[in-house]
Amino acid sequence: MSTSYVTEKGPFVSLLTGLPGGGKAFMGILLAAAVFIVVGNQIIPEDNFFHVPTYMVSLLGKYLCYALLALSVDLIWGFCGILSLGHGAFFALGGYVMGMYLMRQIGDRGVYGNPELPDFMVFLNWQELPWYWFGFESFAFTGLMIMLVPGLLAFIFGWFAFRSRVTGVYFSIITQAMTYALLLAFFRNDMGFGGNNGLTDFKEIIGFDLRSDGTRLGLFVGSVIALAVGYLVSSFITQSKFGRILIAIRDAESRTRFTGYRVEYYKLTVFVISAVLAGIAGSLYVPQVGIINPSEFSPANSIEVVIWVAIGGRGTLWGAVLGAILVNWGKSYFTGALPEAWLYMLGGLFVFSTLALPKGIVGTFPIFYDTIRRKLGRRADDLSNVKEGDA
Amino acid sequence: MYFLRTALIFGLLFVFAEAGQLVHAETLQDLTQALSVKNYTKKAAVVEKLAATGEVQANTILSALMDGALFTRKSDGKIVLGTKIKKNYLLVDPVDGTELGEVQKSALKKVRINNKVRIAIRAGIGRLELTSADPEKRISAAAAIFKSEAPAMLPVLRALVKSEKNADVKPALIRSVAALELLYGDNHDVQMFAVADLKAAGGPEVKALLNKVLINLQLNEPAQNSELAAAIRSAIAAIETQLETYGLIENLFQGVSLASVLLLAAIGLAVTFGVMGVINMAHGEMVMIGAYTTYIIQETCRIYAPGFLDFSLIVAIPLAFVVAGTFGILLERSVIRFLYGRPLETLLATWGISLILQQLVRTIFGPTNKEVSTPEWLSGAWEITAGLSFTYNRIAIILFALVVLFFLMMVLKKTLFGLQMRAVTQNRMMAGSMGIRSARVDAMTFGLGSGVAGMAGVALSQIDNVSPNLGQAYIIDSFMVVVFGGVGNLWGTLVGAGSLGIANKFLEPYSGAVLAKIFVLVAIILFIQKRPRGLFALKGRSVEG
């Protein structure tokens, strides 16, 4: 890399330098890895070193859902400066919508064998399905609701919050209050969402058995596609004129307002889009882990998402994806190997990333690159280009 | 001469004492022996006679009879008190307490009792305690008679009402007399007076009794006692109104109590947030550290100074302040000062620190709850009237919260440090250019806020479990208080905590605890829309930061 000029950069140099093309390269690598995983799971025989077992496929699928959630947080935090500490709520709502569909698919195969009512309702002695459970036997309706429910909540919440100019830590705190209120609400049996046990014991999705390897692989592929589409949508938004205004709002909200932009509408739009992405992530997450319960609403979860973004690099989109995958891989590894140490490490990550890596991993690359180039005596003629990469 | 006289007096005393004891001992001995009678009705009569002696030993005998510790020795038929020691029973004479050796179980026969005898025993013990020297015991004995509704006690009680001088005991006695008179009296006027007395006494128990009597009246002789029935009905109505008022007061107290807890937890947060614009997510952990400091001091006291245990809480207050405050200053110096001007990053970093502190405490003390005992002088309740009582520890926490608020106000208003703090809150740049070392003020403020959180931990250790999650339970509520009240103004925190606490407790009876909390959260989210900077917003140039 020391021999090439930045101006002649190909996508993979951009990956290392954090320039705008880097995201495409990273997503390319991710897609290639996904193809490899599909091949490794289906075609390569089990005794081969490169075989990917199905449990690994589901685990990776889970990471991809987290990555999409992180992407949605980066979209608002990294590009518009809205720090939501309640984004887990939209994720969980998407998950609950999917969970309702999956519950309805169980039919009379539940423990009580009631064709109409899910087990927990029979257990609670309910006679008929509550009105808000109607329609969830249809997958198309569910698909609509996955986007509509989180989107609508985000719209109502954002409408009030942005219009009255609730910003900064105040916004963070009330989003946290929102997810906390939902957590308490979903713990109640009367809500009709299974109380603290949540929704579980799923059998099949659009006719496919959830426990079969093929369905799991299908869900993994679905997660890859969702992440790819989410990434494309987000990068399109951030590179459009709309995205430029978002960045302006992030950097100087009052000035943008005085320039004549209706700041609250921009914020609201991106907040709703972000919530929908989070909802989709949640809906793909639930069939892969097989359960959704109120703990997904806990404020701690939402804050953890923010740290994935911070570690990866806020305002870079693919940094969020990288951060989510890295931190969750670390979590899976360390909670198994050193369960005591994980919380220290997570806490340490919060402190370390804010103190030492304010731009995250991805954001730190160009600084490294620049230092190395300077040391090697190369011309730093295109610093302006590098700067653009940080944005 | 002197020696002789003293000896004489002592000798005489001894003889008299001995003689007095002998007289009673004989009758007591006989009565105790009479307990071996088979017939339960007769046995109950013996129990009543035993109680009538008014002797201290009679109480022991009756209690033993109740607990099944009284036996007949098969060899001579003597009634003895047996305590099980391994497989054998240690026998003691129930009257004079002389040891009678150990025997096997087969040598004994238990003195049996049935419900009738049990009722007689309870009434008997109650009667014995009525003459006890301890006023508390007399009150509880009167209450026991009220519950047992034993008609035999009426003459005793009437006599005692006349002789009783203690103003706390007398109403309890009158209440019991009235209850018995109403239940068993045949004189209309006496019953009417009894109803009036009961009405004055009030309380849920009286209401239940009156309801019972009313039903009986209506079943038996509705025509004759219409006047009495009307009196009872009006008494019930009066008591109900009174109970409703009590319920309201109780609710208010609960609300104020919750508010004081919220105030304690949030006030330190308000200080740090006000001055630095930083939400300290590790604030809850400072509360936790305070609670654990209390625990450590208590355990140290238990080992080195057990007599001092009751006052370990007092020592814990300043120490918790110092320990948590030191943690706060360390936190500020090592992390937060590098993040000025980046409030959102500070929020994340402090969250990380809160995770580390929680895990640290879990590693050191284990994940289970630690028990901090309530000292003698804080246990119990202040009973204002029947059906209305406030526990001392709650009252203490309310007072403590107010003292802390006052102390903090004084620091802010009357000290140089407070002046500097207010200056930095209002305009950091200007304060800096006036020569205030704002970095130092920040560190001290953080220490102060954390120290106050530590003191809150001492208070919370009295009403909540001391566990690594203690802080987490309060952190969101504390945020709500600060956000609702507005920053930079402690009155805002007070009003915020007060309204949240009281609103929560008033909603609870109608909607349940969880829904009440949800309502309050939603209400605050909506409130923030109206006043994004809280109830007592700081005005001026620093606002749009």
C-alpha cells in the first residue's frame, strides 16, 4: 500500500483507508463469506475442515441481525447525532410481530392443542383471541406489520420529541424511558404477549420446519439479504442530498434550522427509517433464536447496541456492522471461556472506545494510513479526500 | 447494733417472703395438679382459676400447657414441665422450678387440651398480662381479649379500666370492655354506650365486629333493637369515612416515602448533571457502593464492637459519603475529564464504568443479597391510631432526605465552593475567565454528587436488598426525576421527586404497581415535549449548549 497513491485507490485500499469505497468492499467480503458459509454448510462434507455446522450458521445469522440493528443506530447517531438508547425497543417490537405470526403457525400442535389460541392464552383461561392478534396468521400481513409497528411508534415518539426540540442527553434519556416502559408493559400477562415467558415453542415459518437445517440456512440467507439491502438503503440515504442535510443537522442543528430547513422533519424521517430497519432485524432474529421475551426491551440491551457502533466507528455504516459482529463474537467466546470476565471487558470496551477510539476501528484507519504515508515520505496531497472519509 | 438490726430486718423480710410464697405455692401447686383432670370443661375451669391467681408462674404454666410441654409423670401422677433434650425429657417442677431429673418419653403422659381449653388458656394468658407492669403488654393483652371475645373477662376488665392510669392503655381497655358489653350485654343503654365507645375507638377490627353484631341483630330480633341497629350503622359509616381518610393519609405517606428515596437517589445526579451537563450512568453504582460500605461497617462492628452494632448506621453515613465521593473523584479524574463537551460519549463511558463496578462488587461480595439489619431504634412503627401507623425507618429516611437536601443547599448557597459551582453551571466560559478553575470545580462536584449518592445508599440499605443490582433499580427513576425537575436547581429535584413519588403511589391502588409506573413514565415523556428542559429550567445563554 505504500507504493500506491490514494487517488488511484481501488475498493480494497479504500477498505484499509476508510475511504467511502471501503464500505462496498467490506460488504463484498461479507457477501463472499456468506456464500462460503452456505457452500460450507451444504456442499462440503462434515468431516472436512471447511465444513460449517448448522449451529454456526444460526449463530452467524444472529450476528447479522445485530449488525442490521447496529446499522440502524449508526444511521441516526452517526449521521444525524440522535443518540437513541431505546432502539432495542424497535428491534423487540419487530421480533414480537414475527413471534405472533410464528405463534399462530403452531395451530393445534401446542401443549393444550387449541387450534385458535396460543398456549399461554389457554393457560390464562382466555376464551378468544384479542383483536390485535387478528391477521397474524397471514405472512404478508405480518411482513407489513414488521415495518409498520416499529415505524409507527417511532413516528409518534419522534413527532413529539423532535417537534418540541428535545435533543442530546434529554432525548437519550426519554428513549430509555420509552423502552423501560415497554419492558414493564410486556412483562404484564394482561398485555396478551405471554408475560415474562414471552413467545416461544415455534414450529414452522411459511410451511418450513424451523428446526430443519434447510430453514435455518434460509433464514441466514434472509439475514444476509436484509443486511445488504439495509446497507444499500442507508448508504444511498447518507450520500444523497437528504443525507448531507442530516450531517449538517448533526454538526450544527441551529444553523441548519436558520438556513431554512425543517430540521424536525429530516430527523423524524431518518428516525422512522431507522426504526423500520431495527424492526426487520428483530423479525429475522426471533425465528433464528426461537424465543422473544420482554428482556429484549431492557435498557441495557439498547445501550449495548450503541457500543457496537462506537467500537466499529460511528458515521461509517460498515463500521457499525463490523463492530456488531466483532463484539458479539467476543461476547459468545468470552461468556463461554471466561464468564466472569465478560462484563469487565464489555465495561472496559465502553470506556476504551470513548477515550481511545473516538472514531472507532474504521474511523481510526485513515489516521493510521496517513501517519504511515507521512513516515514513508509520501506526499499527503489528498488529505482532503481522507477527511471526507471520516464524515 | 447496726449489724444486728440489719440482720433482723433481713430475717423478717425473708420469713415474710417465704410465707407469702408458700401460701400461693400451695394453691398454685393444687391448681396445677388439678390440670390432670380428664374432663375438658373442668380443665378449662381450672385454667381460669390459674389465671385468676395473677401469679407470674401461672403464665409459665399456661404457656407450657398451650405448647404441649406439660406432662403427667406416670410413676406418681405429678404434673411436670418437660423439655426435650436429645431423646429424654428434662423435668422441672412447673411451680417452683426445681429440677426433677431426666426421664424417658415412655414415663410421661402429655396433658391434653382441646379447643375449648385453648380458648381458656389464651384468655387466661391475656388476663395475666393485663396486670403486667409493661404497658405494651397490657395493650396487646387488651387487644387479644378484644379478638377472643371472651365474656368471662368483662368484670376483670371493668375493674382494670377504673384503676388504669396509663393514657395509652386505657383506650385499649375501654375498647375491649365496649366490645364485650355490646356482644353479651342485655341492657339496651349499656349497649348504646358501648357502640359510642367503639365508634370513638375506630379501626378496621371494630368495623368487622360491628358488622358481625349488626348481622346478628337483623337475623334474631330486627324489631326490638332497631335503635341499636341504627346506632351501629351510623358507627360503621363513621368508621368507614375515618378509614378512608386513613387510607388517603397512608397513601400520602407511602408517596412521600417513595419521593424521599427518589430524592436521595436523584439529588447527587442533579448536582453533577447541572454543573457538567453530564448524565452519570454510574450514579446508581455510587448508591450501591454506599450500601455496601454500610454492610462492611456493620460486619466490622459485629466482629470488633458488638455493643456498638446499633449505631453502625450512624458511622456509615459519613464513611459512605467519603468512600463514594472518592470513587466519584477518581472516576472524574481518570475518565470523565477527557470527555468534556461530548455528553453522549460521557454517558457511554460511565455506563461502562457502571458495568465494571457491578461486576467488581459481584466478584468481591458474591451475587447474593447482603443483609443490613435495622437497628433497634429504627425498627417498629409509630402507631397513631388504630389502623394508621408509620414505620420508623421510613420516617427516618424522609427526615434524612430533607437533611441531605438542606445540607446540599447550604453548600451551594453559603460556601465559596458552592458559589463557584453555580458560576460554572451558569456559564462555564465566563466562570473560567473570572479565575475559577472549572476543572477542579468539576472534580469536586463529581465527588460531592457521588458522596451524596453514597449516603443515599446508606438509607436504601434499610429498605431494599443490598445487591450488585441495587443501583440499576433506581437509575432510570432518578433520571426521570432530574429530567422532570430540570437541572441546576435543587428545588426542581425536590418537586420532581415529590410529584413522581406521590403520583406513583396514588395510581397504584387503581392500576397496580406496574401500570402506575408505566403511566408515570409516559406522563414524563409527554411532559418533556411541553417543557424540554424540565419544570425549573435554567434560563440564559448556557441553555443552548
